[in-house]
Amino acid sequence: MNQAWLINIKNSKDRFVEYWKSLSAQKKIFIVSAILLLNVALSVVTYVSTRTEYVPLYANELSQREIGDIKAALDSRGFSQYQLSETGTSILVPKKDAPDLIVQLASEGLPNNGRISYELFSQNMTFGATDRQLDVVEQAAMQTELAEMIKRISGIKHAEVTISLPKDSVFIRADEAEQATASVMVEVEPGQRLSQSQIKALYYLISRSVPNLPLENIVIIDQYSEMLVLREQQEDEFQLEVYERQRKIKREIEQDIQTDLQQMLGTIMGHDKVLVHTLVTLNFDQVKTQENRVEAADEEDNEGIAVSAERLSRTFRGEGAVPNPIGVGETDVPGYTNIQANGESEYEELQDRVNYEVNRISTEITQSPYKIEKITVNVGVEPPDPDNPASLTFETQQNITNILENVVRTALGDRQGITDEDIRNSISVFPRVFAGKEQTVGEPTQNEMPWLTYVAIAAGVIIALLGGMVWLRRRREKQADEEPLLDEFIFEQGIAPEQMATDEETIQKQLDEMANRHPDEFVQMLRTWISEERKG
């Protein structure tokens, strides 16, 4: 049996050698390259799927003492798949083991920075502790808790706090009691700089966390020995903030207008054939206007609403003097009533007093804090023929100018005194040959493509090559199966090979005879030919 097995191996080897020798040099190179690419792809996939990914056990850096305690705990558990960082302030473990290790170490109280916290009061303090011991522990716990709060602030990596508390005494009045002091050292993260608002928040946090601690008794420094001084906002700082805010608003408006024009013109002319630049001038004066108006309630008669009316009527008839109105007649004395002595007299006086109420309107108008005073738009357009600037026709430039005029007119709003000439002068359209095309946002460059993409491409090429080889092999096998059928029929009929292709009538007769005598084999051969014709 072993001898037969060896003979089979030898025969297989001989057939492979003969087949390899029958291949052309191009096919040999193709097969060897496919095998090498397949090996490389399999090696990369195996490495990626089997390698161990290490992650930091804790996000924040720990002290070397804490790292030593954690390392000892891991060694005692028999866990050796960890790595220490170069600085010794971080420990790396496999990603799949990190959650379990964090929970297990936390149950043992690790990491332990050795500081005293308020938990000590509920764990280890006994009734035999003296007041002095309690004061020391309370002060240490206060310092620890305050340092932990400061470290949670964005931009601060580490903090150390030292507090000096005054001694309490019943013989000292409250107004004469000493004040507490605090010294704080913060380690700012690299590349970060605390703003004045953050420094102010630090001062108030420390002041409100310690009893009787005013702001002036707090000192804060960073790791570079620079004082973090709490400054009151001066007038120049306020002006600087206002300038920065106005500058930001101006830049955002320019960018919005420029982006909209770039997208609109780019859709028409091509995104890599248009360049838009805008510049706006803003008026940040905030104007408040108060307007008081009085209007008639009845607009038709231009009268108000009667709220009260009084009518007085006096009538006199009889003998005697009738008083005349004061100051009438040329001979009358002004200011005195002239008495006319007639026999019979008649006197009547009517007075109407009406109080009208009108509409009193008070309007207070506060205008927008900023308004566009002037806008300038410059547009560079690449001509259809970059070597011929005249290929950008005047009609095209005029159409672009009309679009820009509408945009500028809308942006300026109802500004008084603006004319069409002013709008045209603020627009410039010029032909320009661009040196390069704009790269599409979000399109990854060649260096940014992940290496897994190359692996996927290589695997796809290898699969395509192997599929092509299998298809060629099956096609050759089908051709080899079809040839004996025709040869067998020719041999049975005694037809010489040179007589097979004499003329079309002879071939037709031979095929008809084969279809009559061997219909199944003839149908199979026709199907094979049809499938090959379709694939070809």
C-alpha cells in the first residue's frame, strides 16, 4: 500500500512538472504572484486578528507609588500580561481584561494615593481620638477633597492644596478672629492656558470651600512657578473682548456670504473654476429710539373721544338793566359790565364744556446691534480656455454680475442712500487661471487610506485571479469532453479529418446524421457551443 501511495505521489509530481513546463512564462509569473499576494494577505489578516491590543488601565496618570501598588496586586494574582509606560506613571493591560481588572482593584482600594479623605471619619476614627487629632484629619481631608475637585476642571492635570486654618477660641471675638489661608499648585495640561474666567472660578471655588477664607488670602501658581492672579476686568480688557466679539461676527458674516456664493456659482460654472472673496463693513452702533405720538380717536372727524360734557344755560327776561358782556362797545370801560337802562329786557347765555380724550402712543425702538454698511465681492472665474482669457464672454460676466448685485442688494437691506451705481462699484468679476483644483472636502488622500483598505484590495484581486483560473480550467475540461464525442462519431462513420471541412453541405449532412443517431450527445454538444458563444 505504501508503494502504491509513493507511486501516486510520483505520478502527481510528474504531471505537475509537465503541466508547469507547458505553461508560458507569463502564466508562471501570474501564478507565483497570486500565491505570494495570498500569503501576504493571510499573514496580515492573521496578525491583525491575533495580536493583543493594550490600553491604559486608568485614563489619568498615576504616581509611581500607585503604579507600584497596582503592579504588586497584579503579580499576586498571577497576572503578567501588563506593560509599564516609559515614565512609570501608566500601566497597560489587554483591552479585554481592563474592565475586570478595574473592578477587582477597586474592591481592594486601589489606586490608593495615600491621602486622607472624609471616608476616614466613617472607617477608622475611634472615640479615643483627641480634638487635635480630629482637627489634623479634618484639615487633611479638606485639602484632599478640594484638590480632587480642582483636578476635575478642564485643562488642569493635577493639583496640590495646603490650607492653614486659624485656631478657634472662646476668648476671641468674631471680628478679631484670624482668617484662613490657602496655597494651591496646579499642573496645567501641555498646550493649555487658563483663561481669566477659569482663574476666577478657581479662586471662588477655594474661597467658598474653606470657612473664613477671603479671596485675597489665596495664592495659586502653576507648574512653571507663574502666579495665577485674579484680576478685575479693566476697561481695556472689556474693550478687547468687545473687539474680538465684533471681529468674530464680521468673519462669520463674510464666511456665510462667501460660502453661499461659492456653492451657487460653483454649481453653474464648476466648483474648481470659481473663487469668491467677500469683505463687509459693519456698524455696531445700537440705536434706541423713543417716539411719543398723539392721534385722534375719530380719524374721519379728527376728534377725540368725549369723556365728560357740561352744558350751562341762563335766561333772563323782564324789566331792568341787562348786563352786557364785559369789554364791549367803544365807550365801555374794559373789565366792567355795561348796564343798559331799558324798560324791558331779555337775556340768554349757553355754555358747552366737553373734555375729549385722544390716543397717546409711545414707541421704543431698539435697532439691531450690528448692520451691514458696505459689502465688497470679488469673483475670479476661470475662462473656458485657460490660455485665452477672452474666452470668458462679456455676457457670462454680466450674468454673474447680476447675480452678485441681487445678493449685495439683499444683504444691505433697506439702507438709505444706496444707489445701483454704488452696488455695481462694490462688485468685481475677473477672469483668472487657477493653478490647481480644489480638493473635495472629506475626500481622503492616498496617505490617509487605512492599510486595511489595501488588504481588502489585495484579497479581492487574489479572489478574482483564483476565480479566473477555475473558470479557465472548467472551460478546458468541457472542451476536452466535447472533442471525443465528435471524434467518436467521425471514427464510426469512417470520415477522414481532411474531409470534415470540405464544404458546408457535407458538414450539414454529418451533423444531421449525428443528431439522428446520437440525439442526447448532439444536444449536449450544442448547449456547450451556445454557452461558449454567450461567454465569448
